[in-house]
Amino acid sequence: MTVHLHTLPNGLRVVTEHMPGLESASVGVWVTAGGRHERAEQNGIAHFLEHMAFKGTARRSALQIAEEIEDVGGYINAYTSREMTAYYARVLKADVPLALDVISDIVLNPVFDPREIEIERGVILQEIGQTLDTPDDIVFDWLQEAAYPGQPIGRSILGPSERVEHFSRADLSGFVAERYGPGDLILAAAGAVDHDAIVRFAEAAFGAMVPRETLRAEPARFIGGERRETRALEQVHFTLGFEAPSYRDADFYTAQIHAGALGGGMSSRLFQELRERRGLCYSIFSQAGAYDDSGMMTVYAGTSAEEIAGLARVTVDEVRRAADAFSTAEIERARAQLKAGLLMGLESASSRAERLARLLSIWGRIPALEETVARMEAVTVDDVRRYGAALASGGRVAMALYGPVDGAPGLEELGARLAA
């Protein structure tokens, strides 16, 4: 498999990876503009814009966009994250030109029809309502807000309903003008693709875009804090957040392996101690997420009102204890899970295309797979213990709880317990 990279004179980047033996391909445009690139009054507009891309262009109606891809058995979708917005399709090899044409059309030529804006506004308000009714979704938004208060990276991707209710056509067009320059766009493709043909398409479709300065996001500052929301639910949804490395940090893979060993599976410390030995919860896990300039290790558990106090205290005890007690076997198991997850995921053309875009946005190049695996392999038990000790003693922690939370200890108590 060979990765090829080409940059147009206006700054748009084209990256492809041919995967022999595949009869399908995944193609898309990744825009380095997401939730953290919004001003406060724009919160939610990147996601609104993603929805509107499928609601019609100068050449196609909303129905035609869907029909043209589905008529050939393909799949088209999009998503918005805090750092990127993606528009992508999966099609058979012969239909790659069609997919590229549709994707470029929705990115370059959305009409933002006022009637469609009102329809989609209602859809997004329903999505916000559904999220508020899904405790194990919304609690992560609240944890993000507690970790990064008053910052773009701490705001929800969907935005508050009071903002969404008032976005106009001018607001959408303005965000595109600010954040969708050619230097912000990555055209990525993987599978049964021909690099030269895709570069020629990119030159024809995007070459006339005028280059402009790429705007930087406000730097992230992990501060920490607590948010509690009381509601008559069957369970308390409990989350803790600790500052973690960014994508570029030397400890990025150390943090990934630490989170896996701590709570990444059924054999992990948190699962074994809190669920299997003590029966304090049904579900518990930890994971390490990263951004361009920050990151957060998250612990989540769902438990009863009667058990929340014990669960919170034992969770903190395990985070502290693990820093000194991780064994070689635990670290090797977590490393194997991390490596297998990467390699298994890369059997999918869609995962490959997304990886290409993400790595290019981070590094400005595509590190070889062998380089990535070597970085995972280089992490030692001492590295993980050192990292775990620094995380436990760092002092900055975020917590969010939702449900019957009255019995939960406060963040100050848990922080003192962590530092003990």
C-alpha cells in the first residue's frame, strides 16, 4: 500500500492510499474547522453547516444528492468534531468520479435555501433534545465544559438550542468564508483509487479557490472543575477528566497505553476492582482523547445512588494506586489492544481515508505505519508509571455527574484523596 501526497498551489492538500485487492473506495473532504474554531456567538454553527451541506447545491437538490450516491449502491455521510468537519462517501471503484463530484459540490456550492434552513433547524433542535435525554452522552459534554470552562474547546459541538434557533443564512455563509479556505481542506481517498486521477479532479474542482490565511484556534487550557445535574434517573452517570497529552506530545502513546491498562477492557484495573470484585457498577471504562494542543483522560461509570460515594472514592484510589503498581503484563496487554485496534481498523478503506486526513492535519505528513507501531512499542512500564504518577499528582481534575447525585463526594474531597 502506497501513500501519495500532493498540494495544490492554493494550499489544498490531496492524499491517497491505494489498497490492492479492493473493489471499493472511500473519498472525502476533511475541513480543519470544528467546534473549537467557533466564536461564542457561533457555537453550533459548524455542525449546522455540516447538516446544510446535504440540503441542496446549485446543481443538485437534497434528494438528488442522496439518490446519486445510493443509485450506485454507495453511502454518503458527514460528521463534526471539535477540530474537524468531514464529508465522505464509500462507493465502488467505477463510481469514484461520481463520489468526488458530489462531495466537492456539497462543500463548494451549498445554496443554504431559507426553507431548508428552517427544516434542518428543527432537525438539529430534535438532535439536541435527544442528547439531553441520553445521560451517557450529555455527561461527556458537561465534563468537557468543566475541564475547559469559558473556552471554545469546552463548548458542545451541537451548540445550545438558543443559538441554533437564530442562525441565519448569513451566519452559515460567514463561517464558510472564514474557515473553508483551500488551506483548510484535505481531500483524502483510500481503497481502489488512482492518485493522479484524483489530483486532476482536485485541480479542476478546487484549483480556482483563492488562498487565504488559515486562522488558528484559541489555545486550550485545561483548568478543571465540577458540574452536577440532579435528575430522577435509575443511575448516576459519573465522569472524571484528567489533563492528558496532545497528539504531538512525546507521551501521547504512553497516555493511550495507561488509559487502556487502567480501564480499557474487562481485564483492566477499574473493571476488575469496581465491577468484578466490589460490584459497584455495571459499566466502567477509561480512555485518552487528544487534540492539537491538549488532551483529556476520561473515566466513566454508571452506578446507583447508593453506590456512587463508594464508586467515586475507589475509582480515585485506583488511579492513584495504579501509578506505582502497573505490572509488565498489564502494560503489554494494553499495548497489544492499542496496536490491534489500529491495525484491524486499517483493514477498512473508510478508516484509512480518515487516518490519512487526521495525520496530515496533525503532522503535515503521513507517518509510516511502522513509525507509529514503533512509538507504541517504545513505551516502557516505567514510562507508564511515571506518567500515571504525574497524572495523579497534577492537581487539575474535572468531574461531571448526572442523575441522583446527592450522595456523591465533591471534587475537592476526591482531589485530596488522589493526592494523598
